[in-house]
Amino acid sequence: MSANEHFLAGKKHLKEDNIDKALRAFEKAYREDKDMAEHMSYYGLCKAVRSGEIGFGLELCTRAIKKEFFRAEFYLNLGKVYLAAGNKKGAIKVFLKGLKFEPANEEINKYLVDLGFRKRPFVPVLERSNPVNKYLGIIFRRLIPRLFKRTTS
């Protein structure tokens, strides 16, 4: 099998939540092609999550981002490593950076919601639950961006 075939098998195992098989597949892919950012990121994720090698996982995931900083999935993997290390604040920071490159990334957004991350209240001096804050937040964060999107006619 080629490095790419091992990598694809690893992603399949990861989707099936079989971390052991994913780790073995990503390790083979990484050993065959150590310069490939994808291999670094996913192998680092699995090493940190499965084997507890947080430092190694952080190093590989960070190197992958340095190679291809525009890939939101790499920020997702690094964020998961931070979570494995118990660093919730670091994970949120990394997830937010990933959203800059792919704002609609469902998995990153799901993690942020699960972690309880919320944007600042629209009017900081008022409580979050204040109706003024609620409705202004809804209007400005959901409705206003739609006005500026181009529509095809």
C-alpha cells in the first residue's frame, strides 16, 4: 500500500471511531512520507489521543499548520490535541483560528458549542439574558450578514 492509501484507510478508521487502527494506518503513512502535512497532522492527533504522547502530537500538528496554515482540519486536529491535554482555553483559541479559514466547518463549530464557547454579549454592560442584548445579538449576528451576501439573479 502507498502512503496515500494508508492515509485514506486511517481517515476511514477515524470516522468509525477505531483509533487503534487509525493510529497504525497514519503511522505507516507518516513513515512513508514525513513531509506531507496531512500525515503529520493526523498522526500527531492519534498519537496524542490514543498513546498520550501530547508533546509529540502538538509538535506534529503545529508543523502541519506551519506547512499549510489555511487548512481548517489541521486546526481541528490541533484543538483536539489541546483537549486531550486538558487545555480547553488553548483548544478554543485554535478552533477560532481554524474558523477564520473555513467559517462553516461543522465539526469545529460543534466543538466550540460543546465547550460552551459563546461570543461576547452585544451590549457588554447588560446581562446576557437581557432582551435588548438577545434581540440586538440576533439581528446583528444573523440577519445583517445576510444583507451583504451577493445574490445570484
